[in-house]
Amino acid sequence: MSAPAGDVTQLLLAHERGEENAMDRLMERVYADLRRIARRQLRRGGPQQSLDTTGLVHEAYLKLVDHTRASYQSRAHFFNVSSCAMRQIVVDHARRRLAVKRGGDQIHTTLEPDFVAESEQAAYVIDVHEALERLASLDEKLVRVVECRFFAGLTETETAEALSTSVRTVQRTWSRARAWLKEEMR
């Protein structure tokens, strides 16, 4: 992450104390980092015609601001929560696209090859999301590590900090989660 850890932490504490505009100042500091996370999210979801990096960051901001009572434990925790919000937005967007593909908008049209490829990407995003939901029913810790490492792009150290655990535990959990998801997605 490129935003200085101390600055982010101070702004998170200010937000928690209820200081006016603390969240706005925080967003100015972390905007580039959030755009990087958003680009990663969108790349994994395939081509998005109506959702772009800026739009995803802004929608995530609205979700984060809605959680005015949220208490962020650290900079890494904030980026994990941001990444989870973005993931949910991308999944919701993919679901809407699939609903349209299946006639949800009641307008019938000829399928173009690009539309089919986009729908396949949307289905993949939903498949990954559903696999993570199944994994959560088995072991919630595995999902938290996947969200930090894969979706938020946190390092092992940042993930350990965000989850209040050791780096070695993160390494073991990340390995188990990847193996489970690989098998599940076959």
C-alpha cells in the first residue's frame, strides 16, 4: 500500500472519534490504493461495461461511509473491509448482468459474442463468490485470509496484522484456502 501507515491510522482514529471530514481526508490519502484494489477486482471479473475503476471506488466509498459506526482496527483492516465492499459490488453487478442475460430486463436481443463472453465472466465471479460462501461455512478464517491476500492485495504481514494473527498462520491458512478453492472450482 502506498499511503503512509501512520497517516492512515491517525485518520482512522479521528473517524472513530467522530471528527468531521475524517473519512473524506482518509479517502484522499488512500484513493490511489483503493483504485489499485478496484482494478484488481475488475480484472478478476472480466470486462465490465458499466462498472469501471472510478465507479467501483466511489460505490465502495458510499458503503464505507454508510458504516459510520465501523471501527477499523488498523490500516490493513480498513483495506480488507474496503476490498470486501468492492467484491460485493462486483458480485452484485455480475448478478444483475446475468439477470439481464436471462431476460430479467424483458428486452430481447440477438446475442453478440462479446455479450456471451461478458456473461461467462459474470458467471465466474458469482461462482468464486459462492465458493467463498461455502468455504465460510467450513472455516471463516480461510475466507478472511483470501479476502486480505487475494482481493485486497495485502502482504502476509499486513494480513497477519489485519487478522490479529501470526505471519506463519497466515501462510498456512493461505495455502489451505488456495488448495480448497482450486479443488472446489474444478
